[in-house]
Amino acid sequence: MAEGKVNDGRWAPWWVYVVLIVGSNLIKQYFIGGKVSDVANVAITVAMVGVLIVVITAVYRSMFAARRG
């Protein structure tokens, strides 16, 4: 890992993605766990992770841009 790497503002810290994705998955499983097929569960999870990555990155970039400007 590059401990000394300066954040260029393109990506949020890795732990933000992990915490939000794991938390969202736990909430998702609470509501749909066992109610849908395994294939549907995987499809929902993949879609959810994709959306979360886009949203987290967009919010982080807008916050980083606001600090710069």
C-alpha cells in the first residue's frame, strides 16, 4: 500500500467504500434475505455496489472540488 500517497481528489478513501458497501449489504440482507433466489440476490448486490461506487465518488469529488475552489 502507498501509505504516503497524496490523495488527488478522484477517489474517496478506501474505507468509505468498504463501510458503506458492507452496511448497505447488511441492510439489504435484512429486508430480502431468503425472499429472493440466489441469482437475484447476486444481481441486486452487484447493482447496489455499482450505484454506491458512483454515488460515493460523485459526492466525494464534489466535496473535494468545493474545498479547492
